[in-house]
Amino acid sequence: ATCTHKDRNDALHPLWQSPLSIPGGSRQSPINIQWRDSIYDPFLKPLKICYDPTTCLHIWNNGYSFLVEFDDSTDKSIIVGGPLENQYRLKQFHFHWGAINEWGSEHTVDSKFYPAELHLVHWNAVVYPTFEEAVMEGNGLAVIGVFLKLGAHHEGLQTLVDALPAVKHKDTVIEFDVFDPSCLIPSCPDYWTYAGSLTTPPLTESVTWIIKKKPIEVDENQLEAFRMLLFTSDGEEEKRMVDNFRPLQPLMNRTVRSSFQ
Ligand SMILES: NCCOCCOCCNC(=O)c1ccc(S(N)(=O)=O)cc1
Ligand SMILES: [Zn+2]
């Protein structure tokens, strides 16, 4: 039998079953993006992405996903423009994925799931002194979301995939000192943007989401490499790191804008 939405939620890591949205939350993420309901905004600027590959530090399995973290003590790796008032510093990127290719992304487009979704997390260091403070503010964070679809082998992703066996268990870290994440971002400039939240605790409503319209293609072996990671620490009973995505949240009183007609 095919897995229904409810069954899939049951399969979710306990963390994502509740709270479905924080009490009083009016801008929770992820959401379904209904293409025809998004509003073209001609005043949206192109998003400018300037990453310095030498700011890459390490890969870390934090027990929810694997994070590639960057030195965010300077403005060397930033994004600016798009819907953003300030420039935002790159702090880390990570992914969400499913146990099978039928689902795995956090956002959906016209109720379609992708097998995985990349999140590049940036914070407003112009206005806030630390990332921890920016996490608590409405304009504190900007996350670029990129959908992954099953297709051709992705050369740039492979360097990351080759390092994953070294971070199989929760709380393992491996040095990773040169990587340019712009190789994971589609060249097509089109995106949707809306006001949302972190999709894992503390679920704070501090994220300007910028969701790229075009997915990147990765092959089956590369998706399988994500699925061999573990939620569990070395020595614990193994739990495969899969289905680490939060259920869809209500749109409530929000509009999704598009940068394209
Ligand atoms: N841990 C002690 C202090 O913590 C302060 C706040 O830490 C926030 C940790 N979480 C994140 O940084 C964080 C970042 C991005 C996303 S997501 N999936 O919405 O892109 C989810 C979570
Ligand atoms: Zn995420």
C-alpha cells in the first residue's frame, strides 16, 4: 500500500511530530507553495550570492541532519539583494531527505514533494551582534531552499558525499576546508519568497525564506549516501537518518511572492 500523509508523519522522527506549530505561531515553516497563488513582485531584486570557499570549516552530524559549517566571523561569504534589506552571512548548510524518493523535502510545490531539500542558512550580522540573537528576530535569518530531484550525477555534491562515512554517527565532525556551496545552487535566478520560521526547534519565526524554483539533479547513489547516516551515536542501537523533515504548516495570513512571471 502506498504511504499516506498520516502514515508518513508517524514514520517521522519524534521531534517533527510535535509541536506541529508553536502556540500562537502565525508564520511557521515549511509550507506548500501553490504556484498559481504566488504573487509576482516586480520590485524583488535578483539575489546576489558571494561565497568564499575558504570559509568552509567542517562537516558535523548533529543528530538531525549533517551540517557544513562556515567561518561567519567576517563578511567573506554573504548574500544580498532579493527580498533582503541587509546582507546576510553564511553560517551553515544542511539537507532534509526521505527514506524513499517519493518524499523528503520540507517545502512542496503544488503539493509535490522532492526527494530532498538543501537549506543554506544566513544571518543578519549588519543588525545583530550574534547568530543566537538573530535567531530570535523577525528579520534575523535568511535561508535559501534548493530542491533536489533524482537525475544526473552531481559532481559538486560528490565531494561532500565522499566525506559522509566519516560523520555516520551523531556528534561526529570531520574537517572540510574548501567547498563552494554556490555549486549547489541552480543558475536560474527564479525564486519564491515568504516570511517563515526555523523548521526544527527552537522553531523561531525569524526566517526570510528564498526558495529556488529550479531543482538541482543528484543521482540515486548520492541520495542513498544521505540515508546511510545515523540519528544515533556510536554504540547506540542504529537508527537510520531518514525522514528528517517537518510536516507542512498552515499558510495563515501570508502571501508567497515570486521573482518571476
Ligand atoms: N543551542 C543553544 C542556543 O541555540 C540558539 C538557537 O540555535 C538555533 C539552532 N538551530 C538552527 O540554527 C537552525 C537553522 C536552520 C534551520 S532550517 N531547517 O529551518 O533551515 C533550523 C534550525
Ligand atoms: Zn533545514
